[in-house]
Amino acid sequence: MGWGARLLIGLVLVLVGAAAATWALAHYQSVARVLGVTAPAPPPQQLVLPVQPHPTSTLNPAIADQIGQLQARLQRVESESAQAQGSAGRADALLIAFAARRAIERGVALGYLEPLLVDRFGKDHPEAVATIVTSSRSPVRLTELIGQFQDLEPELIGPPPNEGLWTGVQRGLSSLITVHRSDRPSSQPKARYERALAHLMSGEVDSALAETMRLPGAPRARDWINSARRYVASHRALDEIESTALLGRSDPS
């Protein structure tokens, strides 16, 4: 065989070996790693999300101003609503207090007003409410006090009970001539009784009661005095709850 044929066969063998090596490297990664001809693996990709700007940073100044105005308006509406609720509560309390006074002055039972009175004022003013409720169950009217007081005139200005003969004579003699300062009211029973009656006619039962207690015949009018005291106590209790209602300090329990 000549040299030309040998060279041709060698060249063919080299080409065949190169093709086989290329095919092996392409299909067997382990062989490529052994030979050190593998390409490095690409690094893992990281997912990066774009940063969203804060909503307020992208607001138009005009829109931000409108939002501020809306928030201020909402606060005003909430404040007005709270004030309206307070006014309505005060109006309810006043209505209950005035209705209770009217019932007491007319001498009738409270009826449906009693639970309303207890619910509205009973928590903060239990004594006043109890006095009003008790008075309504045993009512005392001003007209009755005046009529009874007029009927008691002889007994009130008469001598005290169990007065001795000598004491009565002395009292009679002392009443013939009385001396008192012009700026002070007379202490004579008749004058004192007339002052008490005048107070009573004006609705000033407490002042009438104070004058009556100084009359010589006051021990004979114990029933009237007790009735007058109940009247004064009930109206003081009414004044207390009315003041509370006017000031808006009543809280339903």
C-alpha cells in the first residue's frame, strides 16, 4: 500500500474519532465533566419586584387638599351628631322633670312617669326620686294647705296647749301693749299668722312653715305641719332634678 493510501486512511480515522467524541460530549454530561469541557451553569435568576411608591407620595396636591377637607367635614359632622344627641337627651330629661312637677302640683299619681323618672334620674339622684315617688302616692296640693291653714287660725293664734292660768294672764297682759322696732315684723300671733298666710298664698310653703312653727298653737297643727313638710321636700326634690336636666347632667341608668 502506498503512502498516499495510508495518509488517506489515517485522515478518515481522525475525522471519525472527532465525530464520535463530539457526539459523546453532547449526549453524556458526565463524560464532559470528566474531560473538563462543560460550560458553567448559569446563576439562578432572582425575581425582583418593582418598588411601588407610597400612595400619598403620588397624590396630586389638589386631590390631597380635597381629602383633607373631606376629613375635616367628617369630623364636624360627628361632632354635630354628638351635640344633637346630647340636646335630645337633655330635652327628654326636662320633659320628664316638668311632667313630674305638674303631676305633683295637681296631686295625681305619676303613673307612666314613675319608671321614666327612675330610669333618667334614679342613678345619680336616688333620694330626690324616692321623695317624688312617695309624695305622688300621698299627694299634697297647695290649695289644700291654704284651706286647712285658714281653718286652723283660731287654734294657731290661741294659747299654747296646757297653758296655766297665771301664764295665760301674763300673756294676755303682755299682748295689750307691744313695742317692736319698725324694721322688724311684729311677733304677735295674729301678725305672725297673717305673714304665714301671705307666704302660703304666694306658694312659699317653706317660709309659711317657719312662721307657723313660732305660733303658740303650732302643737295643735301637727297634721298640717307634716303635710307642709312633705310638700316642701317634694318640691325641693323636683328643683334638684330640674336643675340636673337643665345642666344636661342626667344619665339614663
